[in-house]
Amino acid sequence: MENQQQEAGRPEPQTLPAKDTPDTLSAPQQPEKPPRQGSSWALRLAVLLSLGMGAAALAGGYYLYQQLVEQFHHTKSLEESTAQALKAPMERLGQLEQRQRQVVALEQELGRLTADQIALEKRLANLSQKTPDDWLIAEADYLVRMAGRKLWLELDPGTALSLLKAADERIAAMQDPALFKLRKALAADMDQVASVRSTDVAGNVYALDEVMKRLEQLTPGQNKHEYTPEDIDTLSESIDDWQTNLAKSWQALIRDFVTVRHRSKDITPLLAPEQEWYLKQNIRSKLLQAQLALYRHDERSFREAVVTAEGWVKLYFSQEQGSGAQVVESLDKLANLRIDTIPISKFQSSDMLRSLVQDGVKPAAQTQESAPQDMPLTAPDSEPDSEPDANPEALPPSAEGINL
């Protein structure tokens, strides 16, 4: 720009008119270009102003960017410091919540222990007030529970009935009219147990053991069967019986082609010694299954096992030799054995005895305490009781100072 100003300040050199020469005269004259003028001061000032404003904008943007970066770092540091400051209170709050839960658990445990303590104190008070009748009730309850065990676990209704009778004797020895319902429930229980048919489980098990011992004495062979030939009816002379006569003629024709041989001796059994041993073991296994079904009171399984064993003995072993006839007779008796299930599911007297054991037997004197305490008025001419009152506090106030 300074060069331009200097060039503008210099005086322009004056051009002298050229002389007319033959070249100039012959060439056409060209128009002269206008002289170049310099830029104005206003334009220069506008350019300078725009450059300054651009520089100022760049500086302002850079300053704002720096401020934003500083503000971001400051905010981030504040967040970190806030999180660090909140860490300890949050941990403290977590500890307080955990302690609160522990306090609630301890309160619940304390409540449970308090309830247990109250129950123990109540039981101790009941034990301290026990009477001989209470001990008889406890003994009767024990006998009834033992009867239930004998009936349902050991399947022994006879012993269960004896235990129920012993419990009824304990209740009867108390001679308390308030226990009439209990004795009635015991009588109903004894009647139900007496109606159950008692099966001699042990005796039948021993009978099966004896049968298993006799298996070694069985002899293989087939049993003799008597053969009785069928009566051959003669043909009738009636025309109406033509179908019957035709059937008889056909049977007679078949019999002519079929020969039946009769043997008086047993056929040699086609049973090897090893097969005989396996067969006896299978029979023994069936008898063991029958014993197990007998212990379980499963009549169906018991009868199936016994009938199967009896069929094998009849089919493969002789009844004329050895112990075949005795084994078949014993199994036949056992197959007709009846095993009744126990229809009783609970004793009627169990709940009543349990409540009496927990609450105790109330003596008859306690029932009289609820009676009105006002004494009835006696007639004027009635004689007073000759017996003095055993309780001095029962005397009227006017008589307390009188010395007899």
C-alpha cells in the first residue's frame, strides 16, 4: 500500500507528441487508455476494519473456547469432589440400614424368646399345680399313643385293644363325672379296634418258612390222573334227531382214526437237575414275596404269590412221593387266608386326652367357685349350726370383737 501511495505521489512524466513519420502516417490511430487512478481512503479503511473485526472474532472465539474448557474441567472436578464427599455418608447410611435390620431381627428373636419364656412359665405353673388325676391323664394319653403305634405301625390290633383297655381303667380310677365324654370316646375306639380281624402274621410267616424247608424234599414227576372213557350214546331212531345222530357218527369216525394209549406208570420228567434247582429257587422266591406281602397286609399280592408257587409244585413235582402232598396242602390253606385292612385312621379320644394333658384336670372345687356367694336367709326359728366356721375372716364385722 505504501508503494502505491508513493507511486501516486510522484508526478507523471509528460509525453511529447510524436512527430509524424511515415510509419505513423500509414498506421491507423488507436484510442488512448485513460490513466489509472489510486484507491480511495474509504476503501482502505473498510478493509482495515474488516480485518480487525475478523481478528477480534478469532480472538473472542479462542477466549470462549478456553473458558469452556476451564468450565468443563471445573465441573468435572466438582463432580469428583461431590462423589468423594458423598461416599462416606452413603457408606454410613448403608451401615445404619444394616444395623436397623439387625435391630429388627433382634426384636423378633426377643419376641420369640419372650413367648417361649411365657409358655415355659405357664407349663411350670401347670406342673406345680399337678394333681394325681393329672398324672393319670398323662398315663392314659401315653397308653393311647402306644395303642396307635401298635395298630398302625406294627399292625397288631390285639395289643392295641389291650392298651386302650388299660387307658380306660386309668380314667375310670379317677371317678370324675366330667370325664364321661372321654370314657365314651375310649369305648368307641375299643369297639372299632375289636371289630378289626386279627391276622396271625408271625404264625403264617413261620408256616411259609416250613414250606420253604420242605422244598428240598420234593421229587420231580407227574401226578397220576384217572382216565374215564366217555359213554358212547347209541343212535336214536327218531328222524327229528338227525343232527345229533350226525354229530355222533362224526365223533365215532374220528375216534377210529385216533388211538389213545393209557399208561399206568409216570412218564420220566424232562427236567434236568440244574433246572430243578432253579425251579425250587423260583418257588422259594415266590414264598418270600408272600411273606413280604403278609407283613404289608397286602392280601392280593400274598394270594398271587402263594397260588403261583402252588401251581408250580403241582405241575413239576409229584404228590405221591416226597413232601409234595404236604406242601400243596399247606399252600392251599395259606391261599385261603384273609387279610383285612385297618379302617381306623384316628382315635376319637386322642384330641381330648391331649387337651386334658395341656390344660390339666380342673377339680370339682373350681367349678363351685363360680356359684353365688350370698348365703340364703335362715328362718328366725331355725337353729344355728353347732359347727363354728373354720374361716375366721368369714365372721361378720360386729362379731370380731366379741370374746366368747
